[in-house]
Amino acid sequence: MLKLILYSFLSISLCCSAEVITANKPVNCYNVEDVAKEIKKLKEELVFSDFNIMTDDSTILFFKNEVTGTWTLFEAKDAIMCVLAYGKQNKL
């Protein structure tokens, strides 16, 4: 379901013509081994992974812990993973 939602968002964002604005934002990047240790501590599991068409040869990875609701979105390339976003799902 999440994959369908992400593809829908991507297709909507690509089909609409809008002015492209480039912003440089700091992100935290780590070695894959260090990320693996932290993900294991958080008990987050890989929910979604796909090749990122917006950049060259990188992969987007989405991890989530269904029990605690924590989640992390990464962009990975070579042996480096950068945190794009993270948070905690609110229970309704």
C-alpha cells in the first residue's frame, strides 16, 4: 500500500509543471554499518526500498517499527546512508 501511495505522489509531482527551486539543506550521513546498528536498536524493519530516479544511482529506503510507530527515511549510495526524514506515527 505504501509503495502505491509513494508512486502516486511521484507521478502527480512529475506530471505537473511548476518552477523548480533548488535548496541546499544539511542532512546527516553515516556509514552503512553504523546505520544498521541504529536501525537494529530501534527495531525498525525495511518497509520500502526503491531506486531513486531523482538522483544518480541512489536508493530510497523506508524503515518502520510497527509497535512504537517510529520511522526513518534514508537515501543510500555506495556505503553511505543519509537521513532524509524521521519521526513517530501518532496513534489515532
